[in-house]
Amino acid sequence: MKKVLSFIALIGLISGCVPAPKPTVGLGTGIGIPQASSSAYGIKPHRYQSAIKSYFSTKLKRGEQGQYKFAEPKRAYKQKGFAYGGELAWKGWLVETSVATPSRTGRYLTPKPYMVLFKGEQIVEHILGNSHKLLTKVD
């Protein structure tokens, strides 16, 4: 049994399979994890509602006619996958929103949840859904 365990450990060592370190928020340690101070995330977007409506009017069919619901902006950060080094890909403000667009007949479809990532007043990207494995909400 000891030979099997030592063989498995040797294979893991040779292949480079090492457990990834757990990120810690607020301490400024880990792989590219930002500190929890609000200045590290930039300025909070103030015109986020109009920016999101304008953004989705070009991204969604009939987005300009959509019904929008917004949450307050939250600080967040996104990491690259561990296959890409696990470094910090983005940090800024995240706004959770839902958008219901009308169908061709005029009935509004079921709202879809989105997470919109901001850097200052600029939209960086949007993600469909309420969660993402590489995205961490600080607030």
C-alpha cells in the first residue's frame, strides 16, 4: 500500500499536478487577488442604467424595447482560469440586471439574468446568468 501511495505521489510530482492555492479576499494575498479597498476597484458607475440599456439595444433583438430591472453596483473581480495562470483578468463593478424583450407578436418573454462588468463608467463585458466560476463578488 505504501508503494502505491508513493507511486501516485511521484506521478503527481512529475506531471506537475499540484493543488492550486485557495484565493483569499481582503488580505491582498494569493494569485492576483485584489485588496478589498474600494479604491482598488475604481469609481462606482453612476449612469449604469442608461449605459446598460444602450449596450443591450445593440446586443439583443428588440433590446431597445426591453423591460429592465437593475440591482445596485457591487465590487467584483474575475480571474483567468488556472490553465492560464489564474491571474486577475478584471476588477471593477458588477451590476446584476434582468432583461425581458418582446417577441415578434409583442408579448414579453421571460426575463434573462445578466451580469454586466464595468470599469468606471465603461462596460467591459456581459455574462448571461447569475454566477460564473471565475467571477467573485466582494460586496
